[in-house]
Amino acid sequence: MRELILLRHAHAEPASTGQADLDRPLSPEGLAEAEAAGRWLAERGLVPDCVLCSPARRTRETLEAVLGAIGYVEQRLDDAIYEATSGTLAALADSHRDAERLLLVGHNPGLEHLAALMHSGQSGDYRGMPPGGIAVLTLPADAAIEPGVATLSAFWWP
């Protein structure tokens, strides 16, 4: 079995006048949420082998806070995660099948649609993934990322 962990960035500040969406930082509340997410992962031994993170500032800051709790792991920024659909995220995760535990740090609605699609087979069947929320999906080691292939083994939010 292998695991795919989906982490939505924590609460971010609203964009200031002229500020690009990619440059929005975490709010103080968001920083506390990201630190709590890291503690939750560490307490459960859910340390990933590899992390793929959106290049947005809020996702990078979320990941930095999480790494403060779980320690350093192999990580990479991937432009495809920003504004990604569930299909894009599925293809990206599938291209990293060699990782026993892969963490994707990104945005909604792509993350929540991917979680629903992998668990229930339908991307419209989701309850939402709040800022700082984590979905842990378990799937067979050799399985392709596809609808209905995974079990939602844990769901947490701050």
C-alpha cells in the first residue's frame, strides 16, 4: 500500500491592491493552522518521502511550517499545481508512483475534487476541504491514480 496526502494551504491574507494572487502570504491564523497540520502529521508518523508544492507563497509558507514539525524531506515546487484541476493533480501524483508516501500541497477546488474522485469515483461528491485541511488516501502500491482506487484513511482540519 502507498499513501497520497493532500494538504490545502492554510488561511492566507487577502490580496492587497496590485498584489498578485501568487504572492499572498499566510495570515497569522494561517501560520498557526499550518503548524498544527505539521504536528498532526508528525504525531501520526505521516512523514512523506516526497513533497510537491504549488509555487504560490501561501503554499510554500504552509509547507515550511509543516516541515518545522516533521523535519526535512525531499521537496519540489511544481507550477502545474497552481490552479490545477483534479485531472492535472492525478497525473502529477501518478508520475510519482515510486514514492510510498507523497504529499501534494496545493489549492481548492482541485485538491478536494481529487480526494473525492479517488475515494468515491465522483469529483462532485465532496464536502469541502478547509484551509489547512489534510486528506490521507491509501491505495495499492502498483495502482494508477484513477477514480475509486483509494480509501480515505484520514481527514483532518484545524
